[in-house]
Amino acid sequence: MIQVAVMGHGVVGSGVVEVLENHRDSIAKRAKEEINIKYILDIREFPDSPYAQKFTKNFEDILNDEEVRVVAEVMGGVNPAYDFTKRCLEAGKSVVTSNKELVATKGAELLEIARNNNVNYLFEASVGGGIPIIRPINQCLAANEFVEIAGILNGTTNFILTKMIKDNMSFEDALRMAQQLGYAERKPEADVEGHDACRKIAILASLCYGKHIYPELVHTQGITKITLDDVAYAGAWGGVIKLIGQVMKLDDGRVDISVEPMILSRESQLANVDDVFNGILVRGDATGDVVFYGKGAGKLPTASAVVADIIDCVRNLKTRKFVYWEDGDASLVRPYEESAFPVMIRAKAEDKAAALKKAEELFGNVKAVSRSDEKEGEFAFTTGDIAVTSADAAVAELEKAGVTVLSKIRISDL
């Protein structure tokens, strides 16, 4: 029998306990060992829990118990999760986690500690919840050079955008609905400002390219400025707006990486990923496009991924799974300002014809986008590929000419 501990008894932690207990027999068959939860760490009291006797508030109970071989860290945040994880690994205990913030900020260091102590640090649940993505990239697709990874990585923002697109609901109303349904936190900034998706694409980039890409190196823009008018013009163009995390390998060895709202053609494989679902596209040089789809969060889907990693650790108590990347720095990432791509500009002017003519002078060949119910004086146009710095300079010149630029949204070729 293998003894394990669960650190954190929130939504995911309680789900991990539930899955381990309710599927005890089938998990034992897959792991080739019976798995028993010896400790559940939490600062709160759970006197009515059927597992009340397993709770402890003292991390040292877990650390100093040599019987505990695998620890699930599902606390969230960096502190004290980082300290607890580090000390468990140094003590020869394998650790599995759903904590995307910790993996994105401390992954290289923790993976090195795991390697030095011949234990495992696994984090399938940190990206995509119950969607298998870390293991397929690391194993099934390992023969590929990864050309690009892009995806809808946050269910909350995707739900909000879906309501805006399909139900003509304002951002504020859609966010309120998401909160009422439990899809969004009371303080939703991590989701709607793009930080959650940023951490996930940073983890995927680090895994695929072997060097740690830190979240602060990722250009990140959320969806709070997206309006129903933006949605309508994107629809008139033939597309939808999605919050996309994307990383591409460049010829010079660097990566181009960002999280931002993008307009996707309705023909894109990601365009019809709606509501709280996630979709992750992995573009390999041998396989071409492979898309992973499913619920990216939730108690049991995420717990399922955590328990799968526990099983993997139990199967490999005396060997390491090769999940690893080295430390990295800013030289790995091309500055966002140097990136080039088409954009859609939405603007307002008294003389639309003159404004479009000016736009053509500044942006090169542009194409007007019209909608049947456009507001007086409002118009939109798309550009060809243009560097971010050039686009920003052109916008500034357009505004000097008396045009009010209302939004600028990237157009994707996914």
C-alpha cells in the first residue's frame, strides 16, 4: 500500500480525495498498488467530513512521515505552496499539482530539485484541467518539432465571449452571469485580464521548447475592452473573437508568445469552441495540427488529471518520468513590439470616406468592413501584416487627423 497526502481541501483538493476514495479499486489495478490517503492538509476545520480523522494543520506531519511517498499540492498560489513543494521534493517525495501559477513561475527550479532527488514533479492538471495535454506533448508527440501551440485556455473568458457573440450580451452582463453560475470568481481579474491563460501558455511553451518562459515575458491582454460593436464587426468580417494564448518557434531560436483577443475565421478549428470549453491546437512538423478539446476546469475534471499523475508517480516510485526544462531568460522571447500580423481597426470620424483614405495612406492596403446596423460615423477596416510598432504609430497619426480609434484587434490565421 502506498501512502499519499493531499495539501489543500478546496474545490480541486476535495475532488482529488473524492476520486481516490470512490475509485479505490480501479485505481489500485491501474497503479498496481493500493493507494491510501494518510493526510489532508488544510488550515480549516472539517468536523463533518467522512475523512475528518485524516486532516492535519501541520505540514511537518507530511514532511516527516517516511511512509508518504506522493504528495498532491492543490493549494493554489505561490506561498506556501512553493516552500512545501520544494521541501517535499528534497525529502524524496514525488509531488503532483494543479497549481498553474507555481509551475509557471517556479517550474524550472522545482523540476531541477526533482531530478536531483530522483523523484517526480508532475502537473498535468495545471493546463486544461481534465484535458490531457502535458503528457501527450511530452510523450505521444515527442517525435515532433513543435511549430506552434495556440488555444482557448480559459473557460471563464470563453463563456463571456460566447454570450457576447451568440446572445448579444454585454461584457458586464456576461461576466455577472458567469459569476452567478460559478464560472467566474468574485474577483475575476486573473481570468478576464488574461493572467490565467498567460500562465498556461508559458507552461506549454516551456515544455515544448525546453527553456523556462516566465509569465512576465508574455505580452498579455484580457477581454475587458471588447465590446458588442467589436463582436459585430468581427462577425461581419466572417469571424469570432476569442482570447488566444499562442506561441511560435522562430527561425532564430526565439519564440513569439502572447495572450490577447484575436479574430478567428469561422472556419478555424478553434472558432466553434464555445462556453466553458477549452481547445488547444498543437502544430507539429510531422503530425500537422492536433486539437485537444474539453472542459478546462471544474472540480472533478481537474481532480481526474491530478489523480492520473498520482497513479503515474506510484508506478514510477524508483524511476523518473522525463518531464523537464531548463531555466530561461528574456533573450528567449522576441519583444512583442517586433511581431507582425493583420489587425482590425474600429474607428469613428465625421467623414468616413476621408478617414478610410487616410488609413490607406498610413496602413497600406486596407479593406473596409461594413455591418448593416453600424452607428453613425463609425467604420472598421482590416490591414495586411503590420508590425506592432508600425500599427501603433499609424493609429497615432490617424488620431492626429481627427479620427477616433475605438479598438485594434489582432486577426489570426489559426
